[in-house]
Amino acid sequence: MLTDKTILVTGGTGSFGRKFVEVVLKDFKPKKIIVFSRDELKQHQMRQVFPDGPNSPVRYFIGDVREYERLKRAFHGVNIVVHAAALKQVPACEYNPIEAIKTNIEGTKNVIDAAIDCGVEKVMTISTDKAVNPINLYGATKLCAEKLTIQSNAYSPGITKLSCTRYGNVIGSRGSVVPLFLKQRDTGKITVTDKRMTRFWITIEQGVRFVIKCIHMMNGGEIFVPKLPSTNIMTIAEAIAPGCEIEFVGIRPGEKINEVLISEDESRYTIEIDDMYIIQPAFQWWSMPKYANAKKVPEGFKYSSDSNSYQLTIEEVRNLIKSIEL
């Protein structure tokens, strides 16, 4: 599905973008894969790992999703856009709200407009569990990004299809508690916000492969949600730093105790297949495609990290950490 296609990933030098490029180059034969980002240093560093040139499909494109004209230039001849560019750190978005709005909302609008104007075949916006019933600005901006992406299918006459993927915390990524605990355990003391806190967990490679699978499946208008394990913060602490002193520091601005991937209100439009849930749009332009073994979720269903039936054990957390590169 990605073979002989020209693919562009916004935020291409971030954790997701780097892994996405790695997986696509390893498993597919793209005509071209364009890394679009505003950080020239990160592009230089990434070029050392994934070189461009006449014998490589990789291309590097300096630009900012805040600038429509630059996106339009970058999207020329592109078949698939994966929109991963965003300001993601909750505290940073809380303290810099206008910047978060410019990148996460206005930037997404620019990506959508440029994709439709350039005749891009598919756009997949990467979202987050924090978009569900948001209490922080990051989540609110990603909710807006989801709404913009889904409804934009009404403005595209069947040429450009747009969907979203929504998943939980990426274990080991920047801002993840895992690298923090690994660093702190050598001091004999770790900091925990609240012992009740639970989160969904996914590795960066799992996230990338889920996105690729959803690009293949998408009809335009869906929000795809993977079935993920959850765990309590104290389980992670015990798995990483057993015997260490724990200092409880309190929840940071904009944080939740538990995360939700599908709300009760969204469950009315949600179907379940083997390894994921699919939230369907509630618009007249949507016609229900046929998914194998699909079934409606129960009335009042809520997919929350505290009530999720798949809770990781201490040993499973340790094995998961061993499997990733930190």
C-alpha cells in the first residue's frame, strides 16, 4: 500500500517521524518519503541515519505547519500525508497557549487545506487520549484537530480522504515517566505525581505500525483507536525502581488521574474489530463501510485506563521496557 507512493510526514524529525521513516524504509519501497519539519539540526542528525541523495527515497524539507504556502509546495505530488507535527508537552502548552493553538489547530487546518488543494489521496492525523473530555489545552487543541480532520471529508470530493488515529502514552518517549524513573533510581529516590494515576501504554513501533495499518483501512472520517494495556503509576515505579524511596509531588497543571480513549458519548458511534475500535463520524456524508467481524460496542461503553481489563503486571512492564530503545 505504501510501495511506489510518495509519503510525507509532518513533524518528521520527532520520535514518531523517525520510527515511521525507519519502518517504511524497512518494510516497503516508497517512491519518496519526505521528512517535513522546522528543525534543521534534527534534520541534519536524521540525515546521518537516513541519508538522502540519488540512491535514496528520503527527502528533507524545512518548513512549519503554520505556513500554508510552504505546505502547499511540499505537498506537490504527494500521495499520503501523516500529520504528526504538534506541540505535545502538557505543561508547555498550558504556559504557551497561543503557540499551541497556532501549531496544533491552525497548523492542522493548513495541512488539510494544502492536502485538498494538492489532491493528496490520504491524510492521517495523529491524535491522543488527551483529546477525550480534555481538561488541558493540549487535549483541547488535539480535539479541535480531530474535528477539523474528520469534517474536512465533506469538503473533499472523494479525492482526499482524511482520518485520525488516537492512542495513549508512548512508553520511553520524551516526557514519558519511564526515562525519568530510570534516571532517578540511581539517586535512591523517585518522584511520583499521584499514586492513583493510570495510563494507557504503547511503544513507538506499535504506534507506527498501527498508523500504517489504519492508512490501509481508512475510508475517510474514522478515528481509529487500538486496544492497549494500561497500568498504574505505582506498578511502573515498582518495575523500574524497586526499593527506592517515593516522593509524591502532586499532579501537574492540566494532568488527569486516568485517561480515556473513548468516551461514553462516542460509544454510540463506535464499532469493535479484533485489535481496535473505530469511531465513525455522525455526518450525512458517511456511508458505513464493511469491516470484517465488526460489532457495535455496548451501550454506555467507556474505554478508560482505570477500568481497562488489560492491566500490565510488574514483570510485563519490565519486559516492555527491555524491548524498547531508550
